[in-house]
Amino acid sequence: MGDEFRVTRTWHQPGRTGRIFGWTVRSTRLCPLSFRDEPPSGGDRTITETAEFETLKVFVTGATGVMGRAATTALHAAGHSVAGLARDPDRAEMLKRMQVRPVHGSLFDRETLASAFEGCDVVCNMATSIPVGRSGLRPGAWKVNDRIRSEGSRIVAEAARLAGIRRLVQESVSFVYADKGDGWIDEDDPISVTNAAEPVVVAETHTERFADNSRVGVVLRFGNIIGDDIMTHRRLARARAGQAVGLGRPESWMHVVHPDDVGTAVVAALGAPSGTFNVGADPVRRGAVVAAFAAAAGQQEGSFYRSLVVRFGGERLEWLTRSQRVSSERFARSAGWKADQPEFGPHWLSQLVRVRGATGRG
């Protein structure tokens, strides 16, 4: 308590956005900020302030997934303690290696969850179970993930209420938006609710209903994750084999996010107001994404899936083909979040290729 730090008008460290006499400032750790001196008058002068820091206890569901791992890493870096749900001993051991306190239980057991949440300040629901590759086109492949998002999110919200949790953060996806061509998309634009998208919308609704005058509910609509995750590695493998990796039209827009920015967004959400926010890098043309995968794989050019494959995939693939020039500006303004990887490029993939070369990973 009582740590000294310097405040300027242009502080962009990861953490909470606070208000000091109308100025936006950020701390390296989420905390209630209490400033005792008058601010400087104009310019970029600095002053020394004393802030009362509080380490939060955060419960993360889905902590062993790509979003959950990113969230726990960022939460630890911000100085918070993290607990996570483990449905079996293997995941409990994985959580321990991540310095996350494991709590055994099921996402669908409200009473067990409520007990697990007791004593925590925040619950972050990052749980998903996304089928990979062709398995996602099989009948019933999305049943588990749909149940997690529709039923699981409801139980998490109910358990959070029972445990007296005051802040709930729910993951979501930005590709629920309708195709808008070259037009910019923000949180006020319409979404296109198909059977594939309905569980996502249901999960968002449960978080919105959680929020009231004493509770905060934050929905984070993430772009397509590109980084050290199983989907990205699969795309790289297909690109190396000269196979298609792109969906939609090369000239259409895609909203993407680096896993590291998933984590920092979760930390920023701990200080955000209730609402739904887009989270990702600047929009990028789909053709540029495909070209980057091809270059990382050592190929001259990449290719897109044929329209017949997209039609065969139905609604599960259709929403991944839309042109979505999504803006994350509202989250930046409301929560003080700033992407560490604001522009997609080959550098997002180069590290993965170097790791593969060094380890022989295929």
C-alpha cells in the first residue's frame, strides 16, 4: 500500500483506467486510485502521487484454453491472484504450473461454482470448446461449445450472483456482426443472428442481465485469434502444404486479435463500465492475412477455400466469410486499453515458425 509512481498525461502501461480531475491515467496494476494533490496546469508536466493499491482475486473459467492462458498471464503480470476451474486432475496440474489455484468442479454445477467464487472479486468466463479443422463440419461437432456458451454462461452468471461477485467478464466474438463491406463497424451496428451465432448472443445476454446498479457486466467481442494457438498452427500447416487457408473474398475485411492482447483486454475490463466492447487489432484485408500465412510457410502465394466448401460448411463457416471492418476504439476510450499488437503482419507468425524450426514441431 502507498506505492509511489509518476503520473503523466500519456501513460500507456497495462492496467485500469482511472480519472484524476478529468485526466485519464493508468496504473500498472488494477486498483482503486486515490490522489491527494492538485494536477499540474496544462502541458505534459509530471507530478508524484500516492495511490492505494489493491490486489484482486480473479476467478477464470476456461483458464487452460488459449484465451484463458492469455488472461491469467496478463492478470499475474498486473499483480492479481488467479484461481481457475479444473474438471479433471490433468487440468488441475496444468493450472498449478501456470501458478493458478485449481478448484475442482464443473461449469454446469451452479452450487459448486458459487462456492468456488466465494472470496473472489471478479469472475472472467473464458470457457469454450472450439472444434478444429474438418471436425467442425461433422454433425453435432459444436454441441459442447454451444452448451458452454448458452447454458454454461447462464450458470456462471447465476453462481456469480450467489457468491456476491460484483464484476463479470464474458468472452464473445466480433464476427457476429452483419457484413458491412468497406464500412466501419462499431458496437451500435447490427448483428446477424444465425443458428451458429445464437449461443454467442445468449451468453452476452446473460452477462447483460447480470449487470445492475451494484454489479458490472463486461462483454468482450474478440476478433479472430492469430497467434500461438491450435487454429493458427493448423493454418500454417495447411499453408506449408499449399492448401487453402482463407475464407471469404480477398478484398473483404477481417477483425483479428493477438493472444497477448486478449490478456491485456481482460485486465483492462476489470476497470471498464458495463457494456459490450470490440477488442482487436486494426482491421486487415483477408487477402493480406492469407499472404502472410503463405510467406511464413515459405510459399509464393496462398489460396482461399472454394465457395463449394463454404456452402457445405453452412452457417458455421458463413459468418467467418463476412466483411467486418471492426473498430475497437470504444473499448480504448472506456477502459484505457491499447493493443500491444495494433497491426497484423507477418511478425505475428514469424515467432511461431522459428519455434517450429528449433523444436521440429510439425
